[in-house]
Amino acid sequence: MLDKIRKMLGVKDLPEEVTPLYRGARSEREALILLKEARRRDESRRRRAMADLEELDRAEEELLEEGKGDITDARKLMLARRVKEIRWKMQELNNRIENIYNKRLKVLNEHVASLETILELTSEALPDKKTMEDLAIKAKQLLEDLDKTKELAEGISLTPEAARPDDEEKEILREMERPEPETEKIAEKKEEVRPVKEREKKAEAPRKEKEPPEILFEE
């Protein structure tokens, strides 16, 4: 079947993203159904991964905001470690979206379009419902086998936490430092200037001279 597909598409080699699907098909029509099912599953996974990214982004913002509050250093360090884990997970999801789903979907779309054009010319009949269901299950199994060799490792590392923050955690702790409000800075500046001005006013104020005692003239 692979040789037949190569000749039909006019290519020397087939991408690894679609080779298992072509190998599992018994005809061009079945190959097209497997490709479409694989595309549908990858589109669903990509949407789910993007939704997870949004949730993780919101969680990161909440933890950073909590870290800026009046809390203990131990609590801040715990929050920094949770932020670090969230960022690792977000990086894994971004890599999965870019290097697996987007890349594979591009290849799947190209091959679906090519096979649809060929099958329109040959007018091959569609398989029955039972065959379509079996092909959907086969496409799922083939994709899972392919993912075992392509997908990045999921989950957060469970290595024991060190007593002291590492460089990445220190950077996150610095992000949690709430900037001093401008109003407080202005108030402090006024407090510093006020005593000086008061002393200047006291120095500038003229001393009140004592009035001479009244002289009583006897008539």
C-alpha cells in the first residue's frame, strides 16, 4: 500500500506522521478515512492543550499576586516553586502544540487534500458504517503508537525540593516583590522635608521684644 500511495502522490518518501496510517489501510479510501480521523483527534488535542495553557496562565498570575502579599518567607518559597512547576508545564504544552500537533496537522491536511483529489477522479465508493467505525478505532491506535515515540514527557517532575531556592525560584521571588507605591514615597519625602522647614520657620520668625514697663507720672 505504501508503494501505491507514493506512486499516486508522485513522491519518493512519505512523512513519518502519515506512514503508519497508510500502512494500516487496505485501500486509498480507507487511507483517507484514517487521515481524517487522525486529523480530527489532533485538532481536539490541540484545543485541549490550548485551554490548559489558559488555565495555567491564570493560576500563575494568582500565585504571583499572592506572593506579593504580606506572607512568610516559607510561604513565598512554596508559591515560587509552584509557579516554577506551572511554567515547566506550560513550556511542555507549548512544545507539544508547536512540534507535534501543528506539525502533524500540516502534514495531515496536505495528504487529505491530495487523496480527496485523487479519489474524486477515481470515484471510489465509500466503505459501509461498520468499516468506518473500525477505521476510526484503528486510527486511534495508530496515533497512540506514534505518540509514544513523538510526544514529550508529561507531568511535573517529582524530584525532592531543596531547602534553599534555586536560581529560577530566586528570580520568581524577585517578581513577587511588590513595588513601593509612589504615594508612600512622596509621603516619606514630605516627612523628611517637614522638620527642616519647621526649623527654618522657627529661625526666621522674629523674636517678640518685651514692652518697657509703663512709667507712672505723678501730678
